[in-house]
Amino acid sequence: MELWDQRVEPYEAALEGMSSEVLGSLALDVIEAAPPLFGHSFDDFFPPSHAELVKSAFALRRDSPEGWQSDSEFAVEFLGRYDKLPIVSVRPAVGPYLMALVRLFEAPPRSLTADDVMEIQSSCYEAVLMTHLTGRVTIEDEMNSDQCMTAIDLQIRLIEGYRDGDRIG
């Protein structure tokens, strides 16, 4: 995580001036971008109940691109479904990844903060890191991991895109 702290954390100031709507879109973009970096097919990585929950968040934005962040009913339902997930064996990275989604939907509608988004990004990076590196991970290990470097570069590109207005919330 040290590499993420050095490379992505300095962008928090860029998030400070973004609206909650833009921050929400950025956060969900980061969340959606992480699973391809896990190195497993989506359905092989997550247990079925967990996969359905994750896919429901992606479907919400796809089906309601303008109003997904205002859907407090979905947020309550999502968090309820999360609390009722069966206790099954999961890959270690599933925990931080799901926590990113929980953080997104725990925020009251349109009140996501820069700090929330940084935590979401950190959780997504941690999930990528945990999928590819084990034990005591050094910054050199992170730098030598294509997936870790890709995750960091992707998060920075997304932040810059939203900051520069190339992406609209």
C-alpha cells in the first residue's frame, strides 16, 4: 500500500473541489475497474451471492445513469443484502473490495466526500494488491507488479479525467 500512498494520495486535493455527484461517479468507476485486475473471471473470483450483489451496483448506474446516486431505497437494500451475505469462504481481496461498495452506499445520497472516495480507492487498490502479492509486501514488490501499477495508473487517470472535465458525473 505504500506505493498507492505515494502516488494516489496526493490527488486528494484534486477531489476536494468536486461535487458529490462527480465523486460518486468517480468512485463507482474505480470500483468497476478493479475486478479485471484481479486476474480471475468475475464469476470465479466472487461467490455467487457476492457476485450478484456487486453486479446489482453496476446495473443500478447502467439502468439509471442520471439518478443512481439519489436512489436511497437501493442503498438501503444493498446494505441489507450485504449484511445478509452467507458466511462462505472467500478470497482475501473480496473483503476490501466489498468495503469499497459499502462505503459508497453508506454515504447519504449526494453527500460523498473526497475522504470517502480516497477510502474507496484505497480499498480497491488493496483488493488488487492482495490478489497478487502476499506476505510482507515492499514498495519494490508493488512496483514490480503489473496489476498494482495498472491499478494506480488507472485511478490517477480517472481522477485527472474527472478533474479536467473529460468525464462528467
